[in-house]
Amino acid sequence: MIERDNLTMLIRSDAERWLGKDYKFGDLFKLRITRPGFICIRRYRIVHYHKVNKHLIRYSLSYWLWGRASIKFGISIAPDVIAGKGLMVIHYGGVFINGCTILGNNITIYNGVMLGESRGKSCAGFPKICDDSVLYPGVKIFGGITVGCRSQILTNSVVIKDIPDDSIESGVPCQPIRKHLDNYFNN
């Protein structure tokens, strides 16, 4: 069960990622109207709250509002997703986060990112994205894959194996690029 104070704290921490810690009421009002990423995250937080707390009528209404925002802006975060504080979706369009995906604190997601379930034998399950990670445009992660803390997955990468902490990875399939850059600068 999620407490209402916890819901408020999560939405405030999301707003602080966008505006900084010293924001004013007018800034929050502007954010709620002009940023589709924040609108969708806020609606996801509310529908998730009502689903977990089993408020059937409120859940039905919030699910309808969440669905409208998802279709309008192209940001679909399923109500079953478990997301930490400070979630940020930078650009809207083509963001799909399915099922029981787990997102840590201070995750940044760009447009075209897909996180979803895999039913294959090798990596069945849902992705887990650890704290302070960044998923750049076009990243695809399917299955029970873990992305480590403070990792960055660069544009149009397909992740097929676990990503360690503090790494920068890119490509199809995703490979570390830090060692390639070290070789380039050392020669």
C-alpha cells in the first residue's frame, strides 16, 4: 500500500528533476501544462497509486485519463511499473515501458525507448534499470536484463545482456565503448 504523502513526495521529486529544488508555484503550474513528459509521469504516478491501493472507481477514472495522455503524447508507462523518485522523460513520442519493469531513482529517458518483457528461455522477465542511469533515444531493452547504477546506454542500442555499474555502452548488440575510447586516445 502506498501512502498519499508518498505519492506527493514522488511527484515533487519528479518536478525537482525538471525545475531544480527552488521552484515556485508558477513554475510548477507551467511544468504541468507545457511538459508532456511530466504530464504522463504524473498521470502514471496517480494511476499506480490507485491500483496499488485498490481504489476501484478512482483507478478507473485515473486509468482513463492516463490512457488519454499516453495516446496523445506517445508515452506509455504501464500502471504495474515500479518507478523510484525523480523519473524524467525528456522528449515525448514512442516511449513504451511495459509490465513489471523496475526503474530506480533519477532515471532519465529520451524518446523512442522501449522496455519490455521477454518470454524466451535465456532472459525471461522484465528489465531493471538501477539508479542515476540514462537511456538515450531509441534504446531497446527486453527481458530480465539489469542496467547498473550510473550507466548510460547511447542512441539506438539494443541491450541483450546485463550492463555493469558506471559504464557507457552503445551498439547492436550493446558493447562498452569506454575501452574503445581509451585505446583511441592511448595510441
